[in-house]
Amino acid sequence: MTPNWKLSLTRAAIFVLILGVVLLPIYWMVAASFKSNAEITQDATLYPHVWTFDNYIRLFSEKEFANYLVNSLVATVVSVVLALIAGSLGAYAIARFHLKYRLERKIGLSLLTLRIVPPVVILIPVYLLMLSLKLLDTWLGLIITYTAFNITFCVWMMESFFREIPVDLEEAAMVDGDSRFTAFRRIALPLAAPGLAATAIFAVIVTFNEFLFALALTATPRAMTMPRGTATLIGRIDTDWASMSAAGVLGALPIVVFALLVQRHLVRGLTMGAVK
Amino acid sequence: MTDVVKRGTTMRRRERLQGAGMDLALPYLLLAPAVLIVLAVLVYPLWDGLRASLMFYRYGKPLDFVGLDNYIQLWTDPQFLNSLWVTVRFVFFSVALETILGLALALFCLREFYGIRILRTILIIPMVITPVVVAIVFRLIYASDAGMLTAFSEAMGGGQVQILGDPLKAFTGLVVLDVWEWTPLMFLILLAGLQSLPQEPFEAARVDGAGPWRTFVDHTLPMLRPVLAIAIVLRTIDAFGTFDQVFVLTRGGPGEATRLLPILGYEMAFKFQQTGYAAALFVTIGLIILAFALFAVRMLKRAGPDT
């Protein structure tokens, strides 16, 4: 009996250790966001001695945090919806049709290759493109960019989901008189709904968190997204730890809450389909 | 043989599905929006970046076509070579640590135990939290006056802890950040890989009296290799493009200690306005990653047909 008991104890110890390593850094930031700067620098403890909400109030009254949040939501939601529409249509064509010269396969592979190249590679030309289109510092500029990034991902994910649906169902629908497109809309699309959800969820997280292109393409609170605004703010207030902590908490809160709510669907997207 | 027959049937089936008339144009119509947007926003910029990398820019305006001069200059530029070396070290240490820790964690969680669901939930947080905020979290750990490390050190009677002012410590600090953020991803992939392994070899090994270490080396590791390879490749490619965390944590400093290639490229382009030179740098990053990906795909294909 004794060795078994020892094993459980080791297990529990490792478990607590992991929880601590993951949560303590985050907790430290959250705690700091409720402290005053004087307390943070002079007598940093695990919990605030004097609770204050000033840091948050300041962010919303002086800084343009509400703007950042709206900009982020608009850019994320619009670009993910557009990419889902264009992406699932394309993915369906790749999964179900045979085109001349195996065109559908070539397109699928090209999109995957584009997906592998990190976006940073086209930072300058995209910036120049938006400059010439006069779309710098606008919602539209961000939306166009993010839609394109999301499309490669949506096609890649949705294609595998469509392939999992048996063709027989659509054939049966067509025998019953559906057109090719109606069969897609009435049969394949509803069956791929869980896939659509998984794809959307992951795209939302990546897009909401995107920083590099927001940094290059936006310059004022008119279009700055949450990560962009947060980074600018902490660039200006180098040692204002209290504001920095509050900005960090606010910057991460929406997406962490969202991710925890939908975590069931998250894993496949995170691993680019390597894990189902 | 059966494979060929099966593929023949699906192809005939697909053709039958394609129908006639308007339906013949359908796949092209379905593909058009995605392909057009990608061509305009991803492919054209790639081409444009390639073109810009062959030009000499001043004050953001292209002046001359200079051929490969930017690339030649790049590969003799100590700043670039240093950045490349920093990036390679960063990627190597981060991915190696993440793989080892992720695998250990996955093996630990393989047997169901009370609390595993809590653990999986908690481990999602580092991956989904905004990278900019991850950097803030770590600044609040490393700060010499207000940091968590200093607080712990002082509580135990020590003095202030300096991390971000020292080149080696700052670099290590960045690796620690990346390991904190991405070990959970390795864990998730490897856990799924472990769970999908067949059970028979393990039972046989147990019957033969093999210990846990032998079983791991002889059975687990070889069978897990394809999944392990995919996880390492995905993570390596991703780590090569790391930008946000460094930008907020250290801006590449102190000195050049944490200046990864994307940071250098960003500064070249937007701080020093050397557009052509920066474009050459980004094209070079892209080529390095593509070469690595092609090499990895080759290795995976050789490893086995079912990967």
C-alpha cells in the first residue's frame, strides 16, 4: 500500500507545481493591477494591502481603452466572418471537385504553403499596399489584411472537415432533385457546423491577439486594436507598473474568458489540425 | 490494389457529382473569392517584397535597381549575422525545452487522475492569452524594483534581482517566457499522440518484464516519432517569427542580446526607413523557413508512409 500512496503524493506535488508555474505569474499581474504604484515598488506582497480601482478607472477615462476594444471587436468579427464564408466555399470546392490539371489540389497546396510562411515576411509590402490605397489607420485596412490571413487557415481546416462527411449524403440529395449548390448548403454545410465553430473560434483568438500588423498599419486610437493600444500605452508609461498591470489584465481578459468558454473546440485549431 | 480500385470509384463518383451545365462552373465560383483575396493581399505583397528587396530606397522612396546588393550587404552585416545567431539559439533552446517538458507532462497525464481536467483547462491559458500581455506578465516578474523575483528574493533576505539589464539573463528570460507560453501546446499535441498509440506493444513489454524506462525508449518514443516531428516542426516555424513578446519585453536589448530577426527587420524598415534592405531581410527569413519546412516534409515522408 505504501508505494502507491507515495506515488499519489508525488503526483499531487507535480500537479500543484504546474498550477503554480502557470497561474502565479498571471496572478501577480492581476494583484498588481489593484495596488498603488507606491505599494508595488516598496512593499510588493502577494495581495494588495489597500485595494484600489484607480488603475482601471484611469485607463478608461484618460486612455482610449474603450476605443481599442471596439476596434478589436470590429476587425476580428468582420474578418473572421468574411474568411469563414470565402474559406468554406473554397474548401468545399477543393474537397469535392476534380478540376482540370488537378487545379483544386494545387490551390490547396499553395494556400497551405502560404500558411506556413510567417506573416512577418510580407509586413513591408502590405504596409506599402495599404499606404497606396490610403487605408492606413482604418478599420478596412485591418479587416482586409486579417481576412486574407484567416482564409488560408479556414480553407485548410474546413477542407478536412468536409472530407470527413460521406459523399453519399449529397448524392442522395441530388438524386432527390437538389442542385449541386443546394446539396452543399442543405447537407454538407450543416454537417460541417462543428468544424465551422472550431475554425471560427481559433481564428477569433489569433486575430484578436494579432499585434505586428496592427503595429504597422494603425497609428491612432481611431483604429488601434487592443494589443496595439496596450503596447503603446506601456511604451509611454515605462515604470507606471500599476497602469501597466491593469492594461495587461484588460487586454487579455476578453480573449481568455472567450477561450475558456469554448475550450472544447480549441485543440484542433491550435495544433493546425495535427490533433483531432 | 484495393487502394487503386477504391480511388477509381471515388473519382468516378466525384465526376458524377459534378453534373452538367451551371454546375460545371460551380467549383470555380466557389474558389474565386478565397483565391482572389489571397492573390491580392498575400501573393502580390510577396512578389512586391521580392521586388523591393532588389531596390535601393531613400526616405521610403525606391531610387535604384541594385540587383542582389541588399542580399550581399545583408550576409556581410554583423548586425544581421548576430541577429540570425540569436534567433537560432532562441529557437533551439525554446523548442528543445518545450519538447522535453511537454513530453514529460504528457506522460505524467497519460494515466487518468483526479484533476486532469482542471490541468488541461489551466494549460490553455498561456497559449490563448495575448502575446503582448504575456510580455507584460514577464516584465512584472523580471522588473528589478517591482518584480516577483525581487519580491521573493527580498522575502528570503536577498537583494534586488536584475534580469533585463544583463545580456545573458535577458536572453534566458526570453526563452523562459516562450517555454511558459508554448509548452502547453507541445503537451496537448503529444498527449493526443500518446493516447492514440496502440496498447498491445505496451502490454507485451510488461509481460516481458520491461521497466518503464526501457518501455519508453523501445516502444513509446519510436511510435511517437511522427507526432513528435510534426509538433517540433510547427513550433520551430512559429518560434522563428516571434516578434510581439520581444517587442514589449526588451525591444531586442540590452544591446543586441535578444534582437531576433523580425525585430531587426521591423527596426530597419520603420525606424531607419531602409525599406529595400529590410525587404531583403524578410525575404531571407521566408526562404530560411521554407527551406526548413521542405526539409522537414522530406524527413517525415522518409520516416513512414502513414505520416
